[in-house]
Amino acid sequence: MLFLVELDHIKSGVPPTPEAGRAFIEQIIFPTLARAEQLVSEKKILAGGPVVGRIALRLIVEAESTQAVDQIVSSLPLWLVAETRVTPLIAFTERRDHVRTLLERLKPS
């Protein structure tokens, strides 16, 4: 199954100190990028990447179940400080077949 995964860092209203900024980069951003690269090499992330100008990711993930995608998403360090949305996707052919069935039902008798 394919899933669209969207992670957006939740910013607090408090501006970070330089030390907090360095810690965030070292403890969240770099480990998230490393884990994402590992998931790409394992062919679990098929496409996507970081969002330009934001602390956010958009990914197309392939997983056998919702449990599997949950484990993949929660393995990303950014997940701890992000709002996350996961959307299941279906293949274009599946949608076409479904719409054809609907069309047949809508034809006059």
C-alpha cells in the first residue's frame, strides 16, 4: 500500500537560543535525514523529501499495513515534534475500475 506522509514541525512561540538551535539540528534534523535516507535505501520511502524553506517532510511511503507505516513514521526523530498526517493512496487503475463500475450503475436501464 502507498501512503502520503506529511510531517510539519510544530513551532513554539519562544525563539530558540543558539544552543537550542544547535541541539535541534544535531538531535532532530540530522538524525531524521539519516533515517529517511536509510528508509529510501530500504525502498520504504519511494519519493519525497524535505519541504523547501520549512522544517517539514513530504513522503510517499510503501508499507504492507497501517501498523507498518506507523512504525516507519514514528522512527523518524522529527515525528516527536511534528504534526503528522498519513493519507492512504490507491492506484490509478483501482480508481479507474471503481469509477467504471459507478458509471455502469448510472447508465439508464
